[in-house]
Amino acid sequence: MVTSKKSAQPDKTTKNLSDSNQKTRNQNSKATAAYLAFLMLWTILAMIASQFIISFIMSILLGSKLSQPFWTGVYYILTYALTLVLILYIPPKILQNYRTHSTKKLSSTTMADLEKSLTSDRTELGMKYAPTFVDMGLAPIGYVVYIMIANALTQLMQLFPWFNANESQDVGFQYLAAGPDRLIAVISLVFVAPLAEEIIMRGWLYGKMRSRTKWWIAMILTSIVFAFLHGQWNVAVTVFALSLILCSMREITGTIWSGVLLHMLSNGIAFYLLYIGGF
């Protein structure tokens, strides 16, 4: 009987350790979920807030001139610049302000983890290396795969009566009267937008998510945010497919450059079909 009592003690200790480990895992899972939710919401908020702030200021200063191609191009540049400032610099500043003024003191380890999770570097943004010939070669291959997936998803979504696959997308350039206007639109839509969006989406958002969760979860969540920000269903479906490929290329190469080139290629073809090929 004595032996039986002694042998029961390790079982109780093991159970306590198991319960403690399970509690720790649950806490870590909740912390990860909260962190991922913050990243998604902050990205959406930064993009939408930047658009409202820049358009509000420019509409006051310019009035109806804001619809002119030159000022629309300036709007694109300023909006993306402000978004980058909001996502790259504001979260660490909020943490620093909290650490300075909050009466609730966190452990140095917790603060270090938070600072690391909110601070970005070139590696996490996928910009550690310059574009390579591999990136250039992957871009057209990725475009073909993207078109195939986008067409398949579009066909699937047409099963729903409310889905309009032919709804036109408003990209901000209502008219392009002359060569200079088209040049401004090309710079804005084919070069500025893809570079900025890749830094934001596949650089900052995907990079930070990838450090906390599995690659396929980060890919799906990033693609959902990217699709949501494009507003309308038919565009959201195609850019969701595009984002899946862009995230995959980031995962394969470790940088955003193949994705940037693919994004530029996709926007360039769309620009030609929208503004040139139709004439």
C-alpha cells in the first residue's frame, strides 16, 4: 500500500505539469490571435485613414482640381507615404509612450518582446537583398498562375446572383487627355502603387504574421485584408488570388521583389487594357 501511494505522487505531479503547459499554450494562442487581429486591423485603419486625411486636405486646398491626373498622382504618392509612416513608425511610438506613462509596469522581457514585435527591419520587410534575375523570371510565371486562379475563383463566384464580374473599378483617373496625363497615371498605378502595396502587405503585414504563425495562415489573412481594401467583390476576388501568389513568392524567395515585379506586370497589363487597348 505504501508503494501504491508513492507511485501515485508522480502521476499527480505530471498532471499538474500537463495542466500548466496546456494553460501556457492557451495563453500563447490567445496572445497570437490578438496580435494577428491587431496587425490586420491596423493595416486596414492605416490605409483608410491615410486616404481620408490626404483627400480631405487636398480637397480643401485644390477643390475640383483634385480630379486632374497630376494631382491624382500626387494623392497616390502622399496616401501611400502616410500609410507607410503609420504602419512602420506609429506602433513602436505608441508602445514607447505607454511604457513611459503607464502605471502598470510590465516585465523587461515582456517589453522587449513587444518592442521587437512592433519594430520592423529590412529582413522582416523582405527588402534585405536587391532584386535578382530569379525574381525577374518568377514574375511572368507567377502572372500566369495568378490569372488561372483568378479566373477559377471568378467562375466560382458567379454562382452567386449578387456577384457582378464586369463591375468597373474606379482607380482615380477619370480621364487621360494627353501623353503627360498617361505618364502620370503609369507612374502612379504601375510603379508607385505596386511598390508601396508590396512593402505594406507582403512586407510588413505578411512578414510580421509569418513570425508568429504558419505560412498558410499568414498568406490567407494577408490576402483577405488585401482583398477587403479593394472594396468591390469582383476586384476583391482577383486581388485575393494575386495576393496568394505574391505571398507564395515572398515565401519562396525571402524577399518582396519578385512580388513587386509581378504586381507591376499585372497593373501594367490592366492599365493597357483599360486606357490604351480600348481606344
